[in-house]
Amino acid sequence: MDVIGNEEAKTAFVDWLNNKRGTKKAVLLYGPPGVGKTTLVNAAAGEFGLKVIEMNASDARSEKAINRVAGPATAFVALDTFSTESKGSILFMDEVDGIAGNEDRGGVSAILKIIENSRIPVIMAANDPDLDKLRPLKKVSALIRFHLVRIPLIISLLQKVCQREHIAAEFEALERIAENSSGDVRSAINDLQSLGETTKTLTLQDTVMLKARNRDISMDETLRGYFSAKSLLEASMLLSRSNVDYDDFLMAVGDNLPLRYPDPADLAKAYDFVSRADMYKGRIGTENWHLLRYFYNSLAEAAATSPESYKPFTLISPPIRVITLFWTKGKRTMLDGICAKIGHLCHVSHASAKMDFIPFIKVMMARNKADGVMSWFGLQPAEVEFLANMTRF
Amino acid sequence: MATNEESVMWVEKYRPKKLDEVVDLKDIVTSLKAFMRNPKTMPHLLLAGIPGTGKTTVALCIARELFGQNWKTFTLELNASDERGIDTVRERVKDFSRYSRAAFGNVPFALIILDESDQMTGPAQTALRRIMETSSRTSRFILICNQSGKIIEPIQSRCAIFRFSKLDRQAMIEQLCCIAKNEKVSLDNEAAERIVDYAEGDLRHAINALQTASAYREGVVDEKTVSQVIGEASPIQVQLMIRKALNGEFVEARKMMYDLIGSYGFSGSEIVRQMQRELFKMSTLSPEQKADLADVIGEYDYRLTQGANSDIQLSALLAQFAKVGKAKGETC
């Protein structure tokens, strides 16, 4: 079976399916999300030729609803002792810990009834088996525990996926994706897919924005519509319909505008409108929200600067600012630490230390004349080395 | 704790310790010395003027003259541009006035020097005004700023204001020569003139340039050395960014902008200010072109203060440069 990890759980589940279920009529698979509970059920069904009758959390869990979907299946399915030769059915209820509140009143007792009357195996899956209300289910079920999948297994799975999808990926990138998933295979595959959609060569750098990407779908749509708008009106309509975050959107527009307007005159004009929009944003502050319409108006004008020049282009989606700040944080922290030492001894702000002292110290260093100065500032060897290697600004 | 009193940086080594040693500020020094004779009469002070004209030096001299050797115990030095917000300022002032309540001799207060106070926002200044009031029994403030206009009226009216103008050329040259003599550096006249031109009235800048130049060629500082040092210490990245933009390489220029922000932690307004300074040094532009571009920079400098996102304003400014560069049809 192509399900990775959780070997014990797999064996236990197959044993249970193969009539070794002892006195328990049902089985409860439990463990963190994305480790293969649902996948295992489907894979096993495929392998043993079973039909899966599925219910999940999105279905209403009232007694009525459960009886409607599962009742007929459990009551009328042939009386055959379910075996691997004759094709049978299994009832699979995913996310049974989702049973909660008024809407699902009676859900647990309905499931209990089903288990009691069922002639086909009943399989349940849950993330958190410790919930009090699941206790009655646990009493009548065999329990199979799933663990987080180990990172190396996820990496090798991702490698297989890449091979199949013709994605050339750096090992480090896959490693980052796998680590980022912290053992959740599903999320790792989702991340790989969303990254693989834009690039067929995946580097470590591409993985930085994983978190931000995952919620960016409506942002991308808005941006595409925005940049391809054929008129001021179309751009305004689109902006009024979209509910993307203003700041994120402004940042994305700032990054993508040069791709939209290759002509410098158009670009300058469009940026001027975006700059005006940003000024309105600044003036809105925390209270003048009535200015928002002017913000949108200016943004729409930027989109409609020269509609006829539109050519499709690939969006830059992780904001350049966020990526830059992420990769340079170490440098900034180091430089600020050095500036703090200089500022303290020379009675200047960190900013002034950077502007008025560092350039001169760099010149002295280039001539090997800065040792005294640097030891007076109390710079550590790492800081001295950092300054020596820093490109001058 | 052992401290190394002998400073290695000349700006500190030659920073005047007494008001009398301060160059070129006769009027200010005379009035301040009147306060020193009877410290009880000293009000809060506001020292305003461009960088490197002696404001911090005067403030530190006052601290020394009031408290003598123990000045550090009775003085709290804060820099508004380094503190994260008015709350940290409030906490530090509160803690400080609590522990330094014991008066020193005939000085019934402790001293709080708040540098770059015009970097504080309006609301923060209003809060500062409250702090000044509540701690007035135990503390005196010396506020230092570049532009007194950026300090709110209620604070200005509580302070005696001293304005520091651009230092006199001759006084700066004399100071440089005096330092050179002390350090056994031969500094010729053209070199001193060149340094003073470069420093634009900022003595700190001038002294740093002198010290660097003297390290450059074993104690001989001539004009050529100075030019070399100035060239090597000037902000090359900003120059490059301007050139790229003027060449129409907007995306490259914007990449450099992000490098300045990311790798060096420059703020939007710092970059704009550097652009303004570097623009006038560019030899490939005519005076008229420089004036036009400076006007553009000025507009976006203003927009930065109004806007919410400095990246957008900087990008828009670079786009304007790229447009001008294209219209000009030449490369720099």
C-alpha cells in the first residue's frame, strides 16, 4: 500500500478488516491531521475491492441525516459475511470529533445505533479521541493510533511526486517543505503543489513564502483582474468587490506594476496614482475611513493608465519586501548591534552611527588602520568580520 | 568597572569637556554659563540646529559643569530615534528620577538629555510634556533637535531655546588644524578646505574625515588623500541606484532600494535624504536637470510623511527618475 509511515497502524487496520476484529464491530482511527487516516481507508478499500460509503464532518450529523445516508446502506446490504473475495461495502465516517453542538444533537447516539445494527464494517476517523462525547464510541470500537509522519519519509514522498510532475527541486527546498509541515503529509503535498504550479525548478528561496501563499488565492485573482482591467470602471468595480487586505494588495501592486507597464512613462504615471492611493491610506489612519473611496479611486486609475498595453504576465506573488527582510534579518540585527555600541560611546543615534561612522570605519579597515577603533568600540570578532565583509553602502 | 577614558575616535577625544572650550558659540555659552553659576535657576533647555554644530557637546558640558566627575550618575542620556516609543521613554525617565532623587550639592535636580527629540510623533511629544511636568521637581530636560518647528508649542514654551547655526568655516578649519597638530598629522591648507567643504558645517563629519584621511597615508593629509577618503566613504549604493533609475533600469534600481532597506536597515526617509545629497554630486547632470530632479525628490519626501507605505513612495520616485532618464535619452 502506498501509504507512508504508521506501519503499525496499517497492519492493525488490515488485520481488523480481514475479519480479525474480535468483538469490536467498529474501528476508530485517531491521530493528527494529514498523516494518512483517510488515505489508508481509501487505499485499503481499493486494494480489497470494497465500496466506501462515506460521511464526513460537512454532512449534518443529526440522527435523521445519519439514518438517511447510512441507514439504507447498513440495513439492506447483503448479509454476506464480509470477506475479501466477495465485494462488500464499508461505512466510513471521517472527522467524528466534529460532532458538536445543537446541530449534531443525537449524532453520537445515532452512530452507536448504526454500529450496533450494521452488518458491514464501520470505520471512524478522528483527530482528538479524548473528547468526552466520543467516549461511548471508543467503548464499542477498536482503537488504532496514528502518529506524525517522520520528516525523511515525507521528503522521499515529495521526491517521488516531483519526479512524476517533472519538477526539478533542490533537496533543501523539499526538506524545508517537509519540516514546515511538521509531519502533516497532506499539507506538505499541498505546499509542493502550490509552489510547483508557478515554477518547475524549485529552490530553497521559493519556499520562503509557503505560509503566505496558502491563503493568497483570492489575492491572485484580484491582481489578475486588476491588471487586465479594460477601463477605469472595470477596475473600480473589481476593487469594490474584492476583500483582500489593503496593505497586502498595495504591496503586491507595487511589486507587479513594472511587469504591467514596461513603458517608463506609463509606469511613472501609474506609480504616481499608487503613491496617491498610499497617501490616502496614510491619512485614513485609524479613523478617517470615509477616505477609503479615494484610495480605491486612485488605485483604479493606476490600473487604467493604458488599458490597451495589457499583455499577460506572471505575477510576482510573495511580496519582495517580505522576502528581502526575511533573508537579511541577520545582517540588520548585526549592523544594528554594532551601531548601538558606536552610538553609546559617541553619543549619537544608531542611525547616525550608521551614516556618519560606519563608512569611515570601513575605509580605515580597508587600510588595516581600524583595529584600535574597533577594540575601543568593544566590537566582537564576529562583528569585526561582519563589517569587513559588508559591501559598502 | 574599568573604563577606557582615552578615546580612540577623535570626535570623542576632542569633544570639549567645558563650555569655555566650545568653538564658535560665544553667545550661547555666555547665557548658559549664567545658569551654571546658579543651577536652581536653570530651566528646561531646547537646543536646535543642524547636525554636528555642538548641541550634544554643549549638553554634555552642562552635565559635567553641574555634576563634575559624577556627571554620569546624575544624567540620563536618551536618543528618541533609538527608543521604541514614548512608553519606554516614560519608564526610563520615571526609573531614573526615582533613583537619582538625591540632590547633588547645590543642584536640586537630575539631568535628562533627550537627543533627536524632533523624531518623536505629536502624540509622543504630548506625552513627553506630561512627563516633563510630573518630574519637574526632580529633573531638568535638555531637548536636542534639528528643527525646533517640529517640537510642539507647549514644549517649546516650557524651554529656553538656543539655536545653533552652521559653524563658521574659519572656526572649523582652526579646529581641524589644532587636532592635526596634536595628533602629529601634517594637514595642508587645501586639504582642510576640502574637508570643510565636504562636511557642510558638520564638525563631526569633518573630524571623522580627518581621522580617516590621516590613517590613510601615515599621518600626511593632502587634498588628494581627502578626496580619496571622501570618495570611498560616500554612499555608493544610492548613487548606483540613481544611475540605474536614470538609465531606465527601473527593476534593477528597485532591487537596490530593497537591498538598502533589507541589508542595511535604511528607512524610506533616510534613502530619500541620501538621494537628495548624492544627486547634487553627480557630474553627468546639468544644474537644471538636478534642480528638476530635486523638485521631484522633494515632492516624494513630502508624500513619505503623508503615506502609509514607504516602499510605494520610493518606488514611485524611482519610476519618475526612470521616466526623466528616458525623456533625456542619454545614459549616465
